[in-house]
Amino acid sequence: MSQSFQYEAIDTAGRVLTGKVEATHSRDAQRNLERQGLTLVSLSTARQELLKRPGTLFQRGVTAQDRILALKQLALLLRSGVPLVQAISTLKGQATHPALSKAFGDMERHLRSGEPFTTALTTTLPSLPSYAYQLAAAGEAIGNLGESLEDAAEQMAYDQQLRQDVRNALTYPAILIVTGIAAVLFIFIVVVPRFSAMLSSNKEPLPWLSTVVLETGLFFNEHKMVILLITAATAAALWHISRNAKLMSQVREVVSQLPLIGVWLRDAEVARWASMLATMLRNGVDLIKGLTLARDAINLESLRDRLDQATKLVRTGHSLSSAISSQQAFSKTALSLIQVGEESGELPSMLQSLAKLYEDTARQRMKRFLLMLEPAAILFIGVGIGGIVAAIMLAITSVNQVAI
């Protein structure tokens, strides 16, 4: 079924064009525009356009993906030769969120009043990562703003993908564990007490496993409000920890010491550090400033402290590889790549290779971790529920004197 798409594109003369195109799918619409020699900036359906209007019911907040898309669109316009103020004005009308539209409007006013772009960006979009402003400043200084903003957007997308990988990896096992705990609580609170009532008239001693399960079920049933309150308090505490940066930092430190998942998290951190430092150096940011920004992006406090000490050593004249080696922050493979990059004058390229290597390694470790965690979670749930069922069956057969 054909639908209408609103598009914004750049023609071969560098002019910004807007209009509508009919197609069955967004990919078809994009192909049609490309056949006309247009470079696509944005493409949305009529429904998406409606959701972007101010005052829309249930309007969502600005997401990281919105910010990444905005930077990518701005970079594309600038690289296509569109003047900065015109590019900002164009994005003001095409932003994916009303808050971004307002930010671009404010940015346009700042630029027309004579402010540098980096100052306007910092004032109107304060929620970007600190390295994005540094990259913008470096690009503005050397006349390479489009490429610098594109690198900033790519780095933000890279960080977002790493976080998403971790979140996705832990979601399914977490659901399994929570569901299993809920099932066990339900059995203890609702099912087991009924069997306890049935077996209460029996004078013969029950098997020890049956006694433990039935007594536990009676306790849970008699104190179910307390159990539910404890469960709710535990959930609230976990939610609070997830929202508290200091507590989450402590949790990450503990988890980083565990086998498999700890190595996986450390590899992901090294990949993030190397990718960010490579992006900084490639855009003309000096080494010390790049090291500081890359260090600030690290989530593991212990690794961040080591990199902080390494940065201080670089300030005193040490090479990057020797400074990191003295702090035992990275593996020998990582140090070798950094050293080769320093000696060959290709440090940004080697750092990017290091990031790719550790990203791939982290993904492999993540898959291995999940291959072990998911069966372990299923086994844990099965043993718990199976143990309860076995205890009840033992009690019933014991009462009826039926041999198993």
C-alpha cells in the first residue's frame, strides 16, 4: 500500500529541497530520491510529522538517538556545502522533536548575533557529551566543522550501541530470573499451604524435604504481606541503585571482578576509550585534552583512576604507551598497538584498530557469557520448582504409604 513521505534533501547545486514522495516503503522512497540525484537529509511519514508537532498527546522526551540524528543531519548539510546558518534554519523546521526544534531556533539566533558555533551549541544543546563540544571546537578552528560533527555523531552512536549491547544481553536472563522468583513465591504462598492443610492430620513424620517446603509455605502464607513488602522494597532499592551514579559505579566495580562478565565489561571500556581518543586525535584535539575526555567516558572507576595517572605521566613527558604500561591498565596486545602507532605516527589509526579489536572481543565474551547464563538461569528455576514439586509428592506418597 502506497503512503506519503515528507522529505528533505540536497540537490547537486547544494540547495535544500523539501517535498513529498509516494512510495510503499521508506527504502523505496529513498531510492526514488536518489535516482533524481538528491542527497537525503530526512524522511518521515505523515504520522511521524504529526508526532513532532508541539502539544502532541503523550509526547516523548528527547532521546540519545534524536541527538545523534540531529548532529548527523547538520554534518551532512555542512559537508554538502550548505552555509551554517542556513543549515541550522533548515533543521529547525525538520527536527524530530519540538525541543530540538526550539534548540535549533535558539542556536540560529545566537549565530546571527555573532557568537561562535561552539558557544551556541554549548548554550542551546547542553545535554551532549563533553567530547562533542570539544570536537566541534576543533572542527570550527580548522574549518572542518562538518567532518568533526559527523565524527561526534558516530562516537555518540558507538557509545549508545555499546550500552545497548549490554542492556540487551542482560534483559533476557533478568526476565528469566525475575519470572522464576515470582513463580516460586506464588507456589509457596498459594499452592503449598493448601497441601499443608491436606496433610496436617497425618501423624506420621514426613520426609525432611517435605517438612522444610511445607513449613516454608505456611510461613510465607502467614506472612505474605511482609514477603510482598520485602519484594517491593527490594525492587525499589534496585531501581534506586540504577538511578544513583555513585552506587552504580560501586556495582560496576564489583561486577568487573567476576569471571566472564567482568572481562567482558573491561574489554568494552577499553574499546570505548580507544575509539574516543582516536576520534579526538583525528580531529586535531591535542593528546592531553583527548586523554582527559576519553578517560571521563570510562565507567569503571578503577580503570579511570589508572588512566588518570597515565595522563599525568604523559604531561611530564612520558610516551602514551609507557605511561599506560606503568599503570598496568591494558593488555600487552593493546600496549603493542599503541606503541606501534606512536612510532609510526599513525596513533589515531592504531587506536581505531584497537577499539575494533576489543569491541569484537567484548562481543564474543558477551555471547559466551550468555551461553552460560541462560541455561544456568533455567536450571536454577527448574531445580527450585522441581524441588518443591518433589517435596509435595514425597509428602503425599508418604501419607498414602505408596512406594516411589
